[in-house]
Amino acid sequence: PVLNEAAKYAPGIRILRQEPFEALCTFIISQNNNIKRIKGIVERLCENFGTPLDDGEFAFPTAETLAKLSPDDLAPLRAGFRNRYIIDAAQKVANGEVNLDSCFTLGYEDARAELMKITGVGKKVADCTLLFGMHRIEAFPIDVWMKRAMEKLFPNMNGDDFGQYAGIAQQYIFHYSRM
């Protein structure tokens, strides 16, 4: 009944489809951060290291571009401790130690483990990357807000209880709990 109410609250909700490396980096940046600050860091990352686009904006930098940098090179971003996580992610993706393409076809747990080879990537960042960057709708990211929502709305359940569409359920629960 609660999930049905949540679905009625936000009809037509869709899962964002980001480019996988961009999703990975933006969720690394999101750790212990707020939306305004995340947006600023991502904008500075693109402006400093991305390719200029025709409309005056900048593309998200590639893993190969960022892999050539050091955490100190990212100082203008003002991302703090996340700088070394971004560089580690870029280096591991660029050199093939972490294979983002494999995360589309690996089993869910193996795909999560593949992403967690990156320094600073735990379950939440891995699950967000899988859901929003790879459309792995079985991923059920849990942050502070989702933990509270689950305790309140589904106290005896966890993400696994929502099965192969857990990520879609997560989005409905998240938005419903924030009303």
C-alpha cells in the first residue's frame, strides 16, 4: 500500500541516464556534500578539464584526460578529499583496472565490486553509479535520506525485498518520503 501511494505521488518518474564515467565522478563528488556545492564542483571540473562545446558549455572530461592529472591539479575545484578519489577513478578506468563496460553485463554484486575497487567508492556511490549511469534498476542506493525513509515506511524491509526493480522503487520511496 505505501509503495502504491508513493507511485501515485510521483507518476511517470524516470531514472536518469548519465554517461557511466560522469555518473561515477558526480556521485564521488556527492559524498558528504550538498546540491549547490556538487553543481559548482562539477561545473569547475568541466570548465577546467572538459572540451569546449559549441554552445559555450564544456563537456565532462574523459577518464583519460583526468588520469594524467594529480589530486593537486584538481585544487581549483574545491572538492577537498574527493580529489584523490576522482583521480583514482580516472586512472583505474583509463588503464582498464576498472572496466565500466563490464558493469553492464556482470551480475549485480560483481558489478558493484568492480566499482568498489576505486578508492572512496563504497556501496552507495557504486549503487548510484549502477542505477543512474548503467541503468541497473536492481540497484537500491541507500543514503541518510533513504535509510530514514525505509525505517519509517518499510521498517522490516531492505532494497533486496523490491527485487529486480528495486531502483525504481527506491526513486518513488525517496521522492515520496521528502514530501
